[in-house]
Amino acid sequence: MKHTAYIALGSNIGPREEFLKKAVALLHQHPSVAVTDISSIYETDPVGYTDQDAFLNMAAEVKTSLTPFELLDLTQHIENELGRTRDIRWGPRTADLDILLYNRENIETEQLTVPHPRMHERMFVLVPLLEIYPDYEGSCDHAINREGVRIWKQRSGVDEFVRSEN
């Protein structure tokens, strides 16, 4: 698989950790995607629409042969399969999957913008991303403000979330 992408995952409804685990497993089960690394899970305060429960957030590195738009279709399919509704902008959700980076490409269309346009403003995205991609040049070499981002479950490896291929 020739492309590397980084995906942010979040959930703040129901069994939040289970939704994250299912989302990672569904990514990995796709024949054109392999989850190669995952961050720890962080509990984070809601941003934008704040009258909702705290989120669990994480990031995943994937290797894929999908185009960015095919990967977007897959992430949206996974969100829908996990019961995602879009009633309130930045509102509560069972699963939220955002493509943060796709290779080193810059993509700007109505459907997809990569790098993700607001990732630099969102510590709930940057903290997990930098855990699995510490050399990401977009981190701006300044101290990351971790306010509102708390470690919830330390990572112990990608096997924890996906079935082994062995």
C-alpha cells in the first residue's frame, strides 16, 4: 500500500471507547487499508458547541491504496455504520473520523481539505497526532498547550484495537 494517511477519531456518545475500537477495526478490515499505528486515547473537553459530554479522541496512521476521496468515502461509511447523525454542527456524535494528512499532499475541494483546515487550532487533534507522528512539521515547533486534553488510556499497541493478521 503506497499511501500514508493520518486520521483523527472521536466519540462522545454511548460507549465511547467501543466506538473508537470499532472504527479502528473497520478501517483495518478494509482490504485496501492497514492500520499501522494508533495513539493513546485522550479525554477532551468539547470545542465549538460546548453543551455536551467530553470526547474521547485518538489518531491512527494508515497505509492505503485508496485515493483520498475513496478514503473519505470509507470514513464517512464507518461513521454512518456506527450511527453518526449530523444534527448540530460540532455536536455530539458516536463516531467522527477526519482525514488529517494524506502523504504530503495539499487537497482543497468542496468535499475534502487536506491537511485538515482546523487541526492546528485543535489540541484534541494535535496531541494524539504528535504522539504517533512526532516529526510532523506542521506542529510549528512551539510548546503544545494540552489544556483540556487528558490522557484517558495509554496505548499498548495497534493489536489492542484490531485483530492480528497472524
